[in-house]
Amino acid sequence: MENFVDIPIFLAVVEENSFTRAAEKLGLTSSAVSKRVSNLEEHLNVKLLNRTTRKVELTESGERYIEHAIQAYKAVQEAENAATENDNMPSGVLRVSAPVTFGHEVLAKLLPIFLQKYPQLCIEIELTDVFTKVKIEDFDAILTAAHFFNSAYSATNLSIDEARVVASPEFLSKYGTPDTPEELVNFNCLLPSSHLIPNQWVFFKGKDEIKVQVSGNAKINNPLAVRILTLEGIGISCLQLDTIYEDVEKGDLVTILDEYKITPRIFKAIYPQKNYLPLKVKVFIDFLIDELEKK
């Protein structure tokens, strides 16, 4: 396709929402960028963009075209990577999304080892605890425990993490200890939690499933912050065992309702389902699996 080289320029204009900013990003003049987009429109015989002095907007045809243009451009990038990368030495930029706690507690400690092992890689990590705000198409791999299904993506399990219901000794001394999950409705429970639905805690005892609608006066989208509030005696929380293991060992937190089971959290890597999996993604996932097994 003779106009294929115009596609990344068109994508840059849409991403920047401006011909001028796209030109600065690409190191071209605004007139050159405008001409290349016009060439693409002329070749397709459709108008892709509505241009005004203030903004650039996709036309209806542009909306339909851009999805396929992105896929085509990425396919070419992958082909280039496959042709140039050494079988044992991945290169390029690896873009990863991960939860904040995992980024602080695990990735930050493992990255020096990973980058020393693969010096030709450059890694970009975006940390967020709000999975629904992650634009999955912007990343090579997304690390998450969130429920996710998309036939265009694959998932590899990295770890299976147990959870515990915990409270501080001071809290239990002051307010008492629930003997059954149903009694949690009478206690201040801190959110979110390790459960799929944050305010619906699900327990199992034998074949029985017990769902409890809990509530509390604090909701923070980070388990480390929930842990701190729990240590301060604000309420009861349900957290991953690796988050509160040392606190339990020291007696700063007490596990409760231990005779009831909680569905373990499956932490996984999500990546596009493709015939060719870039080596940079494969080595990263394999590295994480090996390192997490040591923990």
C-alpha cells in the first residue's frame, strides 16, 4: 500500500488532537503533516478528519478507519521486531500496566535484575489500582487480578494469593470478634478488599457459600492504605496474605474467621492474542513467574 507511511502521521494527529502538536512530535512541519493526511484521504476517497482552528475531530469514516489503521500499524511494528530481535536478546520498549502495590513492593525490586539481564530493553510502567481506567491497547502486558475476558487477549497466571480477614487486637478488644461471616454486618469493614465485589465478601465452609454485604466508613483504592487503617484500629479488612503476613507474625494484626475459606486471588498477565508473541513480552512474563515462585 503506497500510502501506508501516512498512517502513523494520521494516528499522531488523532492522538495529539492537533496538526501542530503532531508535527512537533514527529519532527515535521505542520504543512507537511497536513499534506500527508490529505494524501491519505485522497487515496481512500473519504474524509477522515474535520478540521477547525481549535480542534480536530474524526469523521464517521475516520472512526471506522482508525481502529483498523491502529491494528495494521501495530502488525507492521511487530513484524519489524520479529525480524530484528535476537532470539536471546529482546530489544525495544516494553509497556506494562500494574497495580500500585505490586509496583512498589515487587516490580521496583525486580526491575534492576530484569534490566541487567536484558540491557537492550527499555521498560515503561504505569501504576494504577483502577483497572477499568486502563486502556489495554496502550500496553504490551497488563498485570492485574481483575476479572477480564476478551477473545483478542490471552492471560497467563503469575501467582495465586490467599486472603485473610484481619483486625488489630485493639479493635477486637473494643468492639468484639465476629464468630461468623454474617456478623460482619455489625462491624466497620474497610474497603476495598480481596473479593471480586469489594463490598460483598464471599466465604466458603464445606459446600456452603456465604455472601455478606459489608460496609464501612473508609474506602481507599489501595491495599497498603487499607492495611494502615487496619493497623490503626479503624476496622476489619480482608487483604492478601502477603500484604499482612509480617503484621500477623508480629501480632499487630489478628486473623479472624479462619475456619472459613476465601477464594484466592489469581494475579495474571494479560497480553494481546497474536500469532507472534514478541520476545520482550515472553521473557518478561517468564521472568515474573520464576521470581514470584521464589517468594
